[in-house]
Amino acid sequence: MGDVVVVGAGIAGIQAALDIAAHGIHVHLIEREPTIGGHMAQLDKTFPTNDCSMCILSPKMVDVSRHPGITIHTCSEVEKIEGEVGHFRVTVKKHPRYIDESTCTGCGDCILVCPVEVYNRFDAGIGVRKAIYKPHSQAVPDIVVKDQEHCIECGLCYDVCGPGSVKREDKEQEIVLDAASIVLTTGYSVFDARKKPQFGHLLFSDVVTSLELERMINASGPTGGRIRRLSTGKTPESVIFIQCVGSRDMKIGRPYCSSVCCMQAIKNAILIKEKNPAIEVTICYMDIRSYGKGYEEYYERAKGMGIRFLRGMPSDILADKDGLILQVEDSETSEVHVLHPDLVVLSVGMGPAESITDLARKFGIALEETGFVKTVHDALDTTATLRPGIYVAGTAVAPKDIPDSVASGESAAMRAYRDAVRLRSA
């Protein structure tokens, strides 16, 4: 008794786990993916400093893996929660990894010999992965996972693995954890751009989402950091960002701002200009929301680099003999512009995690109409849920950028810590 369970190991969950463990409380960190790190691990740089994302995240991931007070459960999901604050009983289902975690060294020999290539979700579909793989080179834990659904059982990975860590058979395990409190940091899902068919995502190969661009622009990504047209493989001469795709849209039930899209587009526009100043970059926007420390200065820096900001929402994206064509009315001048971009980037918004509805039912907590977790108060208490002892942080509450997610994780950690201390002193 007296432990804390943190569900979700993105940056908010990692920060919460480290803060709680630093105060002598044991933490069980539950993550459904094969590695911790969440969406932040997919990013290239962070705004407004353009610091390397993994340079910030990776040390924290390593700290979590080495901390004696934190137990990581990857490939795991919460099945059931019973009890009340101070005396929760959490049932966790651990999915088969088909790897002996105690002997795998993460050397990658099995990945090299695997002949199967499939869609790589970590690279947002821009790249491929093998049937046995590590999500990325800095994964924690630093071991592989075998995708049994796509494995053809050719046997090469069994033969090449020195320690014999690759399993032919594996099964689900059930783990029961006792906890004083629970922190929910399940993160977010990105908007499916196909729900805005006028923009032609997956219909035109040169229309990509902001997350796909992140993987393309990342030096460790599938293109080695080179911006290119997916149709030809050539460097684009012009790039257009379209903002608020899946945000501030009453028609699709997303009335809220996703907080990060403006700054993410500005960041990636700056990175494109730094890599190749000859590329023309235009950001089509409704409003620029640069609300954080240093954000407005970052916005001004982008304008100073020659990045064009065009206030207006484009119409349908169409194809012509030269590539793509779209129209947009500048709402400041009423002038209609006809644009012929080589590459279009859709700044897709944040939504609740896909698993949150099911988790809310299991946790006995309420959701907002938007699907995010409902807290005790929208302004005065954005950490406590309506069920005592269960706290929420990060983008499970609402769209947030990285600094706000970290601060939110720290807040939830202290609330959970107090519950654990009360139980120990009782």
C-alpha cells in the first residue's frame, strides 16, 4: 500500500512519476506502447527555443528507467479499478511482446534480417518498420517487440538472436497493483484529416499533416531530415500551412483551440527556411495565438525570415496539370489569392486519446462534451477528477503545449503524493 499508479508515459506522466518517486513513494508507470515518451518523442524541435526535443525528453526517459522507485510496465493497459482513495486495486493487462525482456540487449540484429516491412505508426506513415522492431533508436526500455500480426515466421530472427530472446509463443499477463492514488496522463490523439475531405489528405500525396511533416523534418526520421514532395521525391519550391484543421470547428464538434498548432506551424516554417531559404513558405491562418513566454517574439522572427502570413481559410485543394491549386481570400484585404503549392501541410488539432472513453468508464470518472476528462473546476482545480484519489494531467485535461503539460504533471504528482503520505501516516 502507499504506491501511486501513473497511467500514460508521455512527458506529463514521466514528470509526474519522477516527482512522486523523488519523495520516496513507489510509482508504477503504465504505458500501452512498447516505449515510454509519447508524442514528444516524434518531434524534431521545441518552440520557442528550437531545442532538440529528444535532448530534453531522452534524459528524463533514462532517469525513469534507472530510478529504483519506478517500475515501468510497457505494452500494458488498465483493465479494472476497484476501491477508493488510499486503497485502490488496479488490474493491469500486459500484452505479449514475444521477447524475453530480461535477456534482450536491443542490439537490433533481428531487425536487420527481418524481411517484412509494414506501416510505421511512429513515423506517421511516412516511413516503414519491420515486423520485429524498436519504435525508435532511443526507445526505453531499449528492447525490441515482435509484431505477431505481421510476422511471417520465417525464423531468421530466432537464428540471429544470440541470447535467444525472441519467443515463438507468448501470452497475456495480469498484474494486480495496490495504490493510494492514481494519475491519469493518457495524452491526446491527432485529428484525422480525412474528416475534412476538401483538403484531400491521402487523396493527394503532397498534402501531409503537421505530424507527418515533423517526422519528415526530423534528422532521425525516414527522410533523414530532408523536406521533399512525396509525389516526386524532389525538394518543394513552395510550402503552404493550413491552420485550424480539426480545431475551432463547430461543424465537427471541435469548438476549442488546440493551443499548439500556430506555434508548431511557425516552428516548422522556420526550420524549413533554415534548411533551404529558397523555399517560399506561407501560413494560412484564422488567428495567430502566440500566448506563451517568448512566443510573440518567435512569431516576429518568422516574419523577419520572409515567412508569409495570410489571414484566411483556403477553399478546396484541387489538382491541376502543374500539381496542386487552391484559393484563399485574405480577410484583411478581401483579395482572393490563387496558390500553387508544391507541398501542403495541414495543422491538425488535438483531440482526446482514443482510449479515454473506455478508461473513463473503468475509472468511474466523467468526461467533458469535447471528450477530455472533466475536472472538479475548469479554473480553480484542473487536476482532481470527480472521483477522489484519481488525478489527471497533461493533454488528457485539454490541449496543452510541452511546458504546460510538464507543469500539469507536477501538480498532479503532488496531489497524488499527499494521498500516499496520508495513507502511510494513518
